[in-house]
Amino acid sequence: MITKNIDYQDGNTLLEGFLAYEDTASAKPAVIVSHDWSGRREFACKAAERIAAMGYVGFALDMYGKGIYGRDGDIEGNGALMSPFATDRALLRQRINAALEAVRNLPQVDASRIAAMGFCFGGMCVLELARSGADVKGVVSIHGIFAPGNVANEAITTKVLCLHGHDDPMVPPEQVLAFEQEMTDAKVDWQVHVYGGTMHAFTNPVANNPDFGTVYRETAANRAYQSIANFLDEIF
């Protein structure tokens, strides 16, 4: 497997993505991986490598800027990094679409076959990518935030898969129902898979804060990755 860091731009902001792929003579479908609120750290890069092992190109994007990272368990610091994007969805859409444009231009990538997946804050990001009308084959929100911002949606043309823990305190059942209605009204090909007895951040092995609602659950994580594999096989 080949891995490398890739610099790209959003306006004047320098960003650093992480590229992973198995060497091949032909371009492959790509999956953009959007990180959680702590930034493009090891967890997102390992997810990109896992995507590459499936036979695709994995690209862990950077929402915050080159060299800007949070820390595990730093609720206040990570929240401060995420907040400008959560409150300004236009900025969020601009930033994630910059990553999409960068991936389209990579020689390893079949530009007509790109998807995106994201964890927690990254789930919010890929859903906003869909809401922006981006031309991608599919997006996957993994314990992501469903609530939309105050920016009007464009026509959603991509398929949507959400993998959600029923006991996630950050996405209560009424938010799930509202999201399902939003997608139905927009005539989206959508799925929501809900895992019982499962909280937020269930795919992250270092998540262990039940008071905050973030707990790793191996069974749900394995089921989620199987669903991701099936979804990517379908859309590509």
C-alpha cells in the first residue's frame, strides 16, 4: 500500500490530506474520509487505509488547516475547532467541496466514481456535501450529526447511508425522524441503520466516556464497516 500526505487549498487556507491506495496501472474509485472533531489524525488516516485495502483510493481530508489538530478527550478544544463549521454551513460546504475538487484531480482517481464517508463531525460534513448538490456517488455518515444548518439545500443527487447508535445522546430520535423526513421530501435514495445499545463514536476504539455519550462498541463497528463495504460495492 502506498501512503502519502497531499497539500491542497481552500482559497488562502493550506490543507493537508492523507492519501492511501494500492498501486495499480489504472485509476480507481475514491472515498473521501472526513475526520471527527479532533482533526485529521490517526483515526481518519487508518480509515483511509482500510478503504484502500478494499481496492479503492482512500483520502482523509483536512477541514481545519495543515498542522491544526485537537486531542482525544479535549471536549472544549475540539469543540472550538468544530464550531466555526457547525455554525456556518456555507463555510463547511466550501471546505469539503475543496477536498472533493482536490481528489478529482488526483491521477490515481477515477473522477467519475467518488464517494465520501465521515465520522461524528465528519458525518455532518459529508451530509452537507450531499446537501450542497455535489456530484458524488454516495455519502456515508457514521455516528454523524443529522441536523441541517441555515443554508438552503441544493438538489441532492447522491445516495445517502447513515450508521447511527440508538443511544447516541447527540442525535436524539426526533432528530433522526426529522432527517428521514428531510431526505424523503428531497426524494433521496436514503438508508438509516440503527444499532441498539450503541452510543456516539462507536467505531473509535479510544472512545470511553459514557457520561459524555461516546463509547466504542466493537460489534456495531464491525456491522458498520460491513454496511459500508456493501454500499460502496453497490454505488461503484
